[in-house]
Amino acid sequence: MKVRGRVALSGGGVAALVLLAGFALLPLAQQPFVTRIGTGIFILALATISLNLLVGYGGLVSFGHAAYFGAGAYAVAILSHYGTHRGWIAFAAAVGGSALLALILGAASLRVRGVFFIMITLAFAQMLYHLSTAVEKLGGDDGLRVVPNSFGPLFLGERITLYYVSLGLLCAGLVISDRLVASHFGRVLVGIRDNERRMRSLGYNPYHYRLLAFVIAGALAGLAGALEANLDAYASPELLHWSISGDLLVMLVLGGSGSIVGPLFGAVSFQLVQQVLSGFTSHWMLYFGPALVLIVFVSRRGVAGLFAGTRPHHVRGGR
């Protein structure tokens, strides 16, 4: 039996390609504020892609994803503080450090299920948040300033350079997500999400596959955190706060959990709504909440499901 995964390019897939093409042309408007907003969207979308691997395909609702996002930012900040500004070293430390942290936290939290799993991931993230505020060498409440990284001639302190590097890494993240879900690993992970007992009977160890998903998701979130540190030229404890994990979950639900392009739509929608509503009131979340509920009622697949022909990435069997 031949089993394969695919992403439908009609509807949501085509809309995502058009959206990315539009973003590629956006700097031509020569509006620094718009460019910064676009860079922030790419970074949040990349972080949401990593969370989608756990929630959408692994069925693991993690409320501690900010731990890996913040760890990536702090890895860059700490190296910058001690005079290391080379991008290859800083980004490798961010990705590797976040992956290692995900391995440790995942090994512990995956021992439990349901609400206990959610609470443990939240507790770990909050523990790191309070640790970052208490350790003076990490800047305490003030955080650490960051000198933007350089990759040879590419200096991430240049807003256009960072914009296109972030856009390129977002596209790479989408491709990696697609390939992972379509791979044997992805099919097994989805199978465990849908019917863990059956996958056990087939000889698969759910714990090992979920732990690997944790590590991959942590690495991608750490990469997003490294970009965030370069965007703000700063790493603060707020990047480790549970509210960041909550925002990522909202973006995932809004865009479409279990859809390859859902994180992109979710990040774009969340940021655009925030920018528009915050211009009218500081209590913009009061208006955003009902809008989110309405979208969920209209399409349980989020914004991605509003496009005709868009389905969450799924596994098809064929002989």
C-alpha cells in the first residue's frame, strides 16, 4: 500500500502563495513601519508553524511554547552581550539551545496527559520567565540589549535585510512543515493523535515520536526567537511569558490548526486586526475576542478553511 501526503494548492494554498509574493514586493513601498510590521508577522508565523506541529498534528496543546521562543532570543542576546555577533554561531546556539530545552521539558511533560500536560508546560515556561527576571547576568527585569547579527555581508541590523531573511526562513519553515507532515514521521504522528492504541499495536512508541516532535518544534521556535531578538535589538523576560504562548495558540486557531498555511493566515490576521483596532482603542482585545469566536463558528478550520478547496494537510491512502 502506498501512502502519501499532499497539500491542496487550490484555495488556501494559492492564497498563501499570492500573499507571500505580495510580501516580497512590500518593501518597494519604502515605508519603514510597514516593513517592521511585516517582519514581525513572519517571525510570529514561523513560531506558530512550530506550535502547529504539536497542536495540529500531534494533538498536544502546549501552553509553554514561549519557553523555546524566549530561549532562542536569549541565546542571541547572551552571545551578543559577550561580544559574539556572528550570525551562524548565534543562530546555531538559538536553535540548538531551544531544541535541547524542548528535549528536557518534553521528556518530563509527555509523561502525563490532558489538562496535566497543559499545566506542566505552562509551569515550565513560567519558571523560566521568573528565572530570567531573577538572574542579574540575564539582565533581570530589564533584559539584555542585542547587537544585530551578521552573516558575512548580510547585516540583520538593516531592516530590509532582516525583512527578507525572515521571509525566506518563513518560506523554508512552511516547506519543512509540509515535508515533515508528508513523511513517515508525520504520518505516524498524526496516527498517534487519532488513535494511539492502534499505533501502539502496530509497534510504534508514541512517546518517542511526540518527543521528537517537541524537539523539532522547539528548534523552529528558537529560530523565530533569534529573529525576534534581532528585530527588537533586545531580549526581555516578556518573551518567555505565558501570554506569548497564548497569542501563538490564538493565531493557530484563527488561521487553522492542522493546516500547513494556517499559521501564516493566523499571524497575518492577528497582527492586522491588532494594528487596526489598537488605533481606535487600547482595549482592542474586547473586540477581537468576539471576532475570533465568529470565525470559529463560521469555519472550524479558521481563516484557511474560508478559502474554497482548502483542507488541513491530511494523509491519503492509495494502492
